[in-house]
Amino acid sequence: MENYTLLIHPPFLKYNAGPPLGPCLLMQKCQEENLPVRYLDLNFEALKRLCRTSSRSSKLLSTPMGDHARDDFLLEEAESDFFSELGFLNEQIPIERLKRAQINLDEVENFDKSVSFPELEMLLSQNYPPRAVAFSVMVARQVIWVIFAAQKIRQKWPQTKILLGGAYMGILDFFDEQVGAEQQSTWLSLVDLIMIGHAEESFACFARKIALGEDIVWGRVAKGDWNWNPASSGFTVRETRVYREFFSTSRPMVPVQTSVGCKWGKCKFCTYPIVEPKYEVKSVDLILGQMLELACEIDGVLVIKDSYVEKKRLLEMANFIQCRIPWTACTRLPDAAIPGIIEKAVKGGLHTLEIGLETIDQGLGKKILKPQSKKQLHLVCKEAQRNELVLVLNVIWGLPGQTEGQAEKDRYFLKNDLPLLYPDLHFHLEENILELERGADFAKNPEEYGITPEMSWPFAVEIAYNRPTWTKLFLEKECLV
Ligand code: SF4
């Protein structure tokens, strides 16, 4: 056994907004302290394998890695393959999957032991296991894979400590409510420590203890508990070069986060208000200053990962960056529609602006507490076209009360009319079907929105609900009205 911690980023995250921030922040902290931590991105490794398999070789390597201008099917396929192998059959029907996965964890305990995930097997084939394996869970869809991997690691390397970390491990709060102590112990036998988000200091402390061969007392490292030390050094990141070869641009992406939480924080479908309820900002000069220096040094692109950059801050960033490198950010439509704002931001180097549009139906927009108008959308498209700014428009279909006819009409407008009206505009439409996530207001007050939750499972952040049948094949349909 070797005295180091292996930090793993698990599979099934789309890199559509640059490299993952969590593991980068953890690595940065450990490197500052010279701690023996190695980083392995199994998501990245799995994608490399997928890109090389014959049936999928036609896809460009950058396809699943975050080029907004292309579709990204590879990860969906990989996830579907994996879940089918595990025994979650009929993947298209989440309700069936949830029914099979009994709350008493039978399903998890009975994962078919013969199932393998090549990148994990390769890791387990090495002769000298690390003293600890830590998983940085970035999104809910990675949780099942991590449970599977933890089982395999326990089996093969019983002495190795296992840590699960990330905001989504906070689902254990729900877990506590739903299962009894006996069942909890089954689950807890798989892991030694749970760490809930923004815990770089605590992770460094864990890595130090591992390196010194000190005992790790089982527990959850959360606010108020033993050794909770939320990140205090700001949100800068340096560990990004590993991704360089796979982004379509030859310029490496440098992720940076200058705030936690969301200043708007009201949208009824969103879990941000729960996962990161307090909006905190860091000084633009301080954080961007460090990262700008790095990005300039390696001729990179700054990927600003803040959930929502409001108008004032967008301009502050533009003034600070001053066109020294290209950068990307995410905002809301009303901010982007303010006259002159796009022009000023582009003059400051803004290359791509992502907008959480969600819907172009004003009534629905008000209902989900994200009021935005078509007039604002036109203004933004016009300005983006004029200033050669790339737009990414995120939309959600199947919002409560939306009919198939309305959705088809709006989709036709976005996919067909918009390109005709703005022929020189570079934009990508990122389409999603509504997911009901625990913690979001939709899930807390479902009857208010005509939503009926049907099944939930402790390991799933998503709740099955009476999703309109038309949404099932909606995205696969040709866009015709
Ligand atoms: S959807 Fe975006 S703007 Fe709305 S609360 Fe969530 S992060 Fe904030």
C-alpha cells in the first residue's frame, strides 16, 4: 500500500462548461501544501475509450467534451450501457428503474459482481493500492457509479479508505429521513468519510492524515461537525492542463469561479437555492487577476463558472480582463438585454455567453419565477449578431402546464425562425426536459404546480413524477409544426 490519496473524478459528467471545477480546486489546495495526492479523471478516460471504439469513432474527440456547437451523445450512450449492465433494465423508463431499486438497498447490494467498468478495472489491477481513494462527485448522475466503484474497491482493497465528496453527497440528508439505522449501516460500510462540498481545507487535512498514516474516524464532515473547514482561499484553479488535448480549441480552458450560490436564487425548478443558499462573491480583481495571469501565460480561455453573472459583475469582469484573453460566462436574459451591455462585454473579450432562457413563454416564465420576454431575446440576438458574440441558449421543455403544441411552436421558433432572422448569429440551443429534483420548489410544493411525485430513491436526487408522455420522445422529433 502506498501513502497517497487518489482523487477520482467519476464518469458521466458532460464537460459542456469546461473542465470540472471541484477536483481542480481540491488538487490546487493539496499542491499548495505539497501533499501526496494524485488525480485521475475516469470520466475523461472513459470518454477517450468511447471515442476510440469503432462504432463511435466517427465522433470527434471534442464532441462530448464541451463544444457547445455540437451534440453530445457519447456520454448518454456510455451511461445507458453501464446502467443496463448493472441490471437497471429499461433505462428509458425511470419509474421502472426506481421500482426495481428497493429502498432497502437490495439493488445496490446485488449489483452484478461480474459487471466491469474498464477504467476502474485497470485501476484495480495495480499492485500497490493507495491508502485512500476520494471521489469528487460533481453531479447527481455520478452517485450510482460511485457506489458501484466503492463496492469494488472495498472488495479488492479492504484496507483502503474511501471518501465521497461534493455538494450532491448532501442527499444523505434525505437519506437519513428515509431509511432506518440498519440500512444506513449497509451503505456506510462502503465509505469512511463523507465531505459535503466547498471543503478544500478539510480535504487537505484528510490527505495529510492519510500521508502520515493517521486513523480516519468514520463520519460526515459537514458544518458543525469535526474538522469542517470550508474553502477559504478563494476559488482559483490551476490544475487544468490534463484536459488540453480534448477540447476542440487548441487553447486550454482555465476554469474560474468568483462567486458561490446565485444572486437571483428564485427559480422554482432549480436546486441552487438549496444546495448553495447563500450568495457570496469574491473580489473580481483578486480571483480573475490570478487566473488571467495563468490564462495569458498558457494562451488559454477563461471559463467563468459562476452560476449567474449579473450585469454589474459582467461589466466589472469585462473592464478587468480588457480583451487580454477570450472568456465565457453565464447570465439571465434581462441582464444581457440591457442596451450596450453586450457591446461592452465583447469589447472586454467576452467570446461566449450562456443564457438560462428556460422558456420563451412569458406566462411560464413568470410561473417559474424567471420572467423574461421575447422582446429581450430579440434584443440579445440582434446585439450578439452585431458584436459577433456566440450565444448558448438553455431551454427546458415540459414545464408545468406546457402543452405539446405550445412546446412545438416555441421549439420551431427557436430552431427555425431565429436562424432566419439572425443569419450571422452563432448560437447553440441546449435543450432539456424538466427534471424534478429534490430540494427545488417544484418538489417541495408539487401540488402548487400540478406535479405528482411518483417515486423517489435515496440515492437519486431526481424524483420520478407524472411527466407528460409527450416529453418522452420530444427531443428526438423533427422540429416541424
Ligand atoms: S436557474 Fe440560474 S438564475 Fe435561476 S436560481 Fe438557478 S442558478 Fe439562479
